[in-house]
Amino acid sequence: MFLSDVRTLDPALPFGIRIGGLTREQLGDAALRKAIDDLFIRHGMIVFEDVEQSDAMQLAISSCFGPLKEHPVKAVSRVDADRLPGVIEIRSEPGRGIVEVDGRHVSHWLPWHFDHCYNDELNRAGVLRSVDRVDEGGLTGFLDGIALYNAFPKELRDRIDGKEIVYTLSTQYDELRFGRPAEYRMIEPKPSPPEFKAQAAAMPRAIHPAVWARPTGEKVLHVSSYMAAGILGDETPAGDALLEEVCQTINALAAGCSYRHKWRPTDMVIWDNLRMLHSVNGNRPEDFRRMFRTTIAGDYQLGRWETAPAGAATADAMA
């Protein structure tokens, strides 16, 4: 069995492919599953087009890339923990979590980031499916860290290479310290249940390298402006200025080397969380938007806690 419909994501970009018409029956073939995973390792992102939109299909696609893992934040909404382990629900409720970005009021806006930066271990990937879409906005952006490293100004790249970034579990819009758009302010805070606040308060800060090298040799620039607290050992005005310059350069370069996905009813997308950054451009505050995401286990073994977690907030408990 072979893949009959494999295409470049965008001829102008050095990452990503499209695979069309994949079926659950095909995914029963071990050789085909390995071929899909090999393509993913090479290209960093796959848009699955014209695929069955079901929980079973999302789990079948996800299983090509490794076992599922639970989301490290207990307060994140699960779809059905007993029936669908590791599947979370991401929703934008009307009138909640509103930010002004460059003159627009939007809900569920997210800057360039990688998932689980606030944890000592990352996840290998996520498979995302749109359940309830919006007519305006709601685009998910993807930016390749290999291409980003190669495009970065050498002087700035040399200054950030070898640095480690400190991250905290801080999701509110007014807590974004680095890489803010020119016009930016929180209008309405995101919902924040007590159990989320308790876990965030109990978690130590996490540390991840700003640049890392893949086993295949490519260097990856991997900095999340979302939840960044500073540069380890240099949380000073000078260190903050360097991190701000890096985050704003990511924003500037993204315009020419990123892909923004407009969701269709028959799409699923996987991206390499160890390599890619992603973002969401937000939707109208009055609109409802809902996504289902699986979390694929796997890690690059380069993250760590700043201090040992206390009590129940252990690495095992939050993995």
C-alpha cells in the first residue's frame, strides 16, 4: 500500500506537505504508517486533507506518530478522558478572553509559541482538528524553527545561541512580556478556574534552550514569546532587551516564512512541537470556535525545572 496523494504544502516554503484522502483502512498498514512518520520527520508538518472527521480517525492518525500523553495542565478541558485519553478541547467562547491586537478586538489570539514550554518535558507533536469553525479569522500559523534559524540575522543568532529561556505557566494576555504587537492590550481576561491558578502557583519555572540541534544536525531556533519570563542567569534590563529583540525578530521574519492554515471541515493537521512554532490570529469576540487536539508523547530531553517540584506537582504527575 502506498500514498497516492502527497503534495508540497507551499512551493515557497521549505517545510510541510499535504496528504490527501487517507482512510482508516489504509492506516491499518504498518509500512504505510511508518512512511507517514518518515515524511513527518523530514517535513515537520502535515496537512491531512479530505479525511474522515471522527474521533476514531483522529486517534488513528495520531497513533502513526507515537503514544498519546495526558496534557500537563489538569484544568484544560478533556473531550472524554475515559473514551479518548489525551484528547483536549480548545474552545473560544463568545465575549471571553478578548485582546486588542493592532487595532482589532479578537478572542483566542496566541503569539508564536511551542506547546508545554512551562513544563520540563515537551510533547513531540499535536494533531489538531476543527470541530466548530469561524468565518472570519481563526487561522492557525506554523513557522519552521530550522528555516527561522537560517533566516535570523547572524549577529543576533550568535547572541541567543547557547542561552536558555525561563518559562512560567502564565496564560493571561496582560502577562505577555516579550514580543507584544505594537498595539496591544487586554480587554477581557481569559477564564481562569481556581484549580488552574493553584497548579500554576505550585509549578516551578521551566527552562528550555533557545537553540538546539536535531539528531540530523540542523539547528532549530525555538523561542516562545508566550509564557517567557527571561533569559536564565540574565533576567536584567540587558537580558530582557535581548529576548525582546529575538521575539520581535521572530514576528518580523514570520511574515515571509510561515504558513497560515484556514480550516476546512475535512482537515486535520500535525506539527512537530520540537521544531515548529505556531500561533492563532484570533476570531471575532462574538464567535464560537472549537478544536480537538491529541497530544503525542516524545521529548528532546533538553528541558528541566529550575527547582525541584514540590509535593504533588512532580514531573511524573504533570507529564
